[in-house]
Amino acid sequence: MCKITPVFAFVFCFFLQNLYSQTIPINEVCAVNDSVLQDAEGDFPDWIELYNPHDAAVDLSGWQLQDENATWTFPAVQIAPYGYLLVFASDKNGMIADELHTNFKISGDGENLRLLDAQNQISDQIDLPPLAENQSYGRLDGAWAYFAQPTPNAANLTPPQSNVFPYRVTTETPPGFFSAPQNIRLLTDCDDCEIRYTLDSETPTAQDFIYDANAGIAATTGVSDSIAHIDATPHYDNAARGKQETAFVLRAAAFQNGSRVSPIFSGTWFIDAAGKRMTSALPVVSLISDYDAYFGYERGIYAPGAAENYYGRGEEWERETHVEFFDGEGNLQLAQSCGIRLAGAHSRIEPQKTFRLYAREKYGDGSFSYPLWGGEYGDSFDRITLRSTTAASVIKSGFTDELAHRILDERIKTEYVQTKPAVLFLNGVYWGIISLREHNGRHFLGRQYDIDDDEIIKQGKGEARNNTSVAFVRLREYLQNTDPQSEAFIDDLSDIFAWEGYIDYLAINLLIANWDWPDNNTEYWSAPVLDDRLHFLLNDFDAGFIHYNNERMDIFFDTSIRNLDRQKWKWITEITELLFHNRQFRQHFQQRVNELQQTTFAPERTVSLLRGLVAELEPEIQAHIDRYDFVKDKETWYKVWERTELFLLRRPVFLADHIREKLGTPFTVSPNPTAGNTQITFAYPPDFLQSIEVCDLQGRLLISEKPDTANGSAVFDLDLSNLQKGMYVLRVQDGGAIFVKKIVVE
């Protein structure tokens, strides 16, 4: 793995020695060796090169090399310190004239290679991509690259190839939506090549169908829907209801003298005589990859497989796939190869799982370049999440998270990603409705603030529980050691904490009654090159909009609250308690919640957004229900949304009362009861005091005053001498917040 330029060799090798301990990496592979390197018998076998990044020899006795079909065991052999070892993948199986020969050959169309140590632990593995004649795939400065000039038993010092394959395959009939069968015509810029193709999503090989330019390829019906009935989890009934919608999938490549010389062309054609898919308002995402990448026993990321594969994380469990994005009008807007992994937590064991797509130059384009969520949000993304809509939604609507994001609509002071519902097809088979969104990681934050994502320190979920971020520790220590009543509290706090954004973060989670927070879905970040302040990031609203009378404010005040491990999340809750000790923070929080209740979360707005979302999803929801048996039927789905509408109507009023109960009013009234005159005394000089009103119990306005706050007074006289004896309601409007107290005239 240390096969790099001499200038960086020492530093990089030292890094690798710590990274791998006594592991040995695969360093370079040549799968179609036509004339690069000859073995002792005069043949040109495939070859695999290993590198030892350690300062001592490593004994490889009992180690193994594996491809997808065979396992070969090393004899008694050592690899020298900082040395290379070449193994011919020749199928000759043995030691021939001091040369190592495996019992398998490598597929030029790409496959998985593994190196296992004597304890049967993986030392290294790679997903080898398809390679052309005399082309190698090797490590260069820690990354993988293609080489037109392989370097067996030597450092990779030749320039990597920027254009891996010299030719291309294209089509005269672009993928899309059609109401009648199509005749697909393929083209290549190679005069003496033949085009080979498959119709089952598999990578074309030199043994597959030969394209006949005179006949074309008839796209009439979709693929088999068999993968929709695969048991993708042992934890739930995965059976789809009946036959599923399918599309026509074609993959093709150019071959010259039996070797592939073009990238894989992949496409999806939706042939629907009834025109249903053409009229759907939802965009469509199509994923195409080999069956083995998704459902293979050893390597399939979607299947239980050998060892609950769907729990696999990291580069080891990334596979190459082709993605197409069709907009709501059926136009193909994006098509490229990329990496794909499973994402999420609980959704991994659900029938519908969450995917994450990675744009990387090794697959082709280094970004997804299309304004998926509108031009103002951005037109170039590194990570995209295709989020399950069946796994986490507690109220079983599938789209509470989508509703929350629509309500936010760029009206808040903290970060969150944009989302939109879309339909997913996997290898041509209907895969239900997903939520298409940018991954809310460092790449998202770096793009938002135009800084290198390596400069961002982000913690979330399990990481956040450890509270190891320097910015978080700085905030914690400040709150521990500072009097919240001090005059400089808010000004000093502003230097280390984006507290106004945190108020929005708190307010939104409280407004939707997110019960899976803050013991979950708490994420925060900082960036020294930006302002080095602590920022919080909104994430995951699936557990919101359930109980309008959820008393979520209790978690910041009641140490005996149930269902919350305060030791595990000690500082996530306690920093908020300490912040609420400061009158300015309380005031801003109450004002902001009141403002959001009257604008962003006003029932007339949120109910309208909910109804619009339901109308948008309604044409697709029955197919989604049939695919995953998610909610009993469409009528049940409607009832879920009816309950959600009631939540939107009732929650703002309940939360306002709940906040007043916990934080009280920022003033006292004395005397009360009163014989006629009383005083309203604020704990601080109010900056935004707008009105003081007195109403009777029937709500009729009796007194209304506009107080003078120019002199910075915190005490205001109120003359009630003209009122009859009885009980009245005092209403004080301070900024966007309205506070109510009962007052008695004797």
C-alpha cells in the first residue's frame, strides 16, 4: 500500500504501519495481462501484488487469497520489510520456479478480492472494477487509481489514467417513460468493436448477447419482479402483495478482442400502456447494479447473507451502482455511476431500507450535478440519501419527517437538509416511495458555508453522547462556571455558542413534540475556520406530530422524568436548564416560540401544507402499501393524517401554556388582590413591551395601555380603580410573546 512517490514514502508508510499493524494490503492488480508480465512458463497470467508497510518481514504462511469463487492458501513464504510480493492468478495452483500461482483467475469484468491472515481475519479487500487489456488498478497516495502502465514489483509512479476506457456506448432512445414499446438503438465510437448487453441488470461480459444494429433491442415489458419477494430481513414479513410494477432495464458495453473497452451503459425504460407512471407527479430514482451487490450471500448489502450483511458499514460495504433521476414530468435529469451503501439504524432490518449514494471520481463524476431541490438550494452534491419511509414513522404515515421539512421551508435559524418524496426502482422493480435528501453530514455543512468539509467537526447520535467536541466542552465549562444572571452572560455566550439557532432547534423539536429527542437525533458541529462556535443541526422528525399534549419541556426541569437516561445525555439536557436560568435567554426563547406559532407553525399554514402533501402522495400510496404492507389500507392512512391535522390545530396552544407553566411570566403583579392600583414589575427592563391589557372573563377589553419603555424602567403602574370588584385577566404582550395572569379587584 506504500507504493507512492518517494517524497511521501516515509510519512505515508509510517501512517500505514499504525493503520494496519501487521496487516498487509493489496497494492496493485492486473486482471487482463496480455503483455505486461510473463511467468516462468511463458504465459501472461493475471497478477496480484502485495506490499509490506512494516519494518520487519511478515510470514504469510497460512494466509489466503480469495476471489468470488475460490480460495488459495499461501505456502511458507515471507514478504520483506517495505517489499513487494507478486502472486500470479493463473489457476496453476502452486509454486512454479519460485513463482506463486493461485488456483483461480481474475475476472476482467471486475470482482471482489480478499486477503485473509492466518487467523482468517480480513487483512485487505477490494471491489475490483472492470479492467481493459494491460491495465492495472492500484493504490496511489492512499487512494485507488487506474494505470495504463502497470508497475509489478515496483512503486506506482506512472501517471494514473484520467479516462479509463477509450470508447463509449450511447443510445438513440434515451431512458424515460413511454406509453408503447420502444426499439432501442445503441451506438459506439469504436469501429471494430461489438456491443454486448444484458437485460437482467448484470454487468455485460464477452459472453452476453451481441447487439444487432439492424434489429435493435425491443423494449416491450419490464423485468421479473422476483427480487421484490426476496426475504430481505428475518425480523419482519417481507412478502410484497401480488405482482409489482417493473421497468425495462438494459446494460451494454463495447468489447474489442474479447475485452471490454467502454464504461457500462445502463438505462431504465418505463413502458406503460396505461400511462400511469407518466402522469405521476413524484420524481423517480432508478438504481441498477449486479444482483450480487444487493442480494449476494457474501457481498449483498441488502440481504441477511452470511452474517446479517445489512449491518455492514464503511468502505468494505460500498458497492458500485448506476443511478438515474427522472423529474416529476418524466425527464431524465441525471445518470451516472456512484457508490452505494446502506444507511440508517433501525431501517437496516426493515423490508424497505435506507440507501446512501456517494459521488466519487473512481466511479466517474465526483459530484451529483443537478439542482435536485431547486437552484437556490444548490446544484452540486457529494452525498445523497434515499431514506426509507416505512421504518421509523411511529404514527405509520410514513411521511411525518417530510411534513416537518415542508413546514420549516427556510424560515429558521439553524441548519437542516432539503427533502422531497420520490419513487424508487431497484434493478427495474418498484421499491416504494422514499425521501430523497442530501445527507446531513460534513459535506452538506461545508457546501452551505463554502468551507472545506475537513475543517468541520461534527458529532451526532452515539458520538454526541460522549460530548468530546472541544466546542461542546467549552460551552459546558462556561455554563458551569458563569453566573447566568451576570450582565455579560449573553454577550460572552455569543462568542462560543450559536444560541439563537439553538433556540430555533429547541422550539421546533418542541412544536412537533419530537419524543425521539434529545435522547436521540441530537447532532452538533463546529468549524474553527468559520467561527469555532457550537452549532446544532436538526435531524429526523419521524417521531413527531403524535401527542399534542406531550409535555416535552419537562426534560429540562424534572430530573425524575421517565424514558430519559439523564446520565447518558447529562449535558444535552443540563446545558438547556442552565440557559433557562438566564432571563434574556428565556425571553428570547418565549418570544421566538410565540413568533413561530403565529407564522411558520400557524395552523392555517401547517394544515394547508399537510393537505398538499397528502394530495401529492395519494396517487402513489396504494402501490406503496401493496409493496410493503405498510398500514392496513389507504383508509387507515387517511385516518393517520386526520389525527395529524388535529395535532397541528391543538399543539401551538398547548405548548404555549406548557412553556408558561415551566418558565412562568417574566413579571410579578403586586398587590394582587388589589383595591384599585397595582404594579407590574419585570425581572428585567423589557425591551419589546408592546401592550398591557385587562379583559373581563368574557374576553371584553376594558383597559389597554401602551407603556413607555424609553427610560429603561422595569416597573409599570396600572390603575384599576374604575373596575368593579371581581376577577379579571391581565394580558401583557412583550415582543412576540403574550403572557396572561389572573388579577382580582377587591
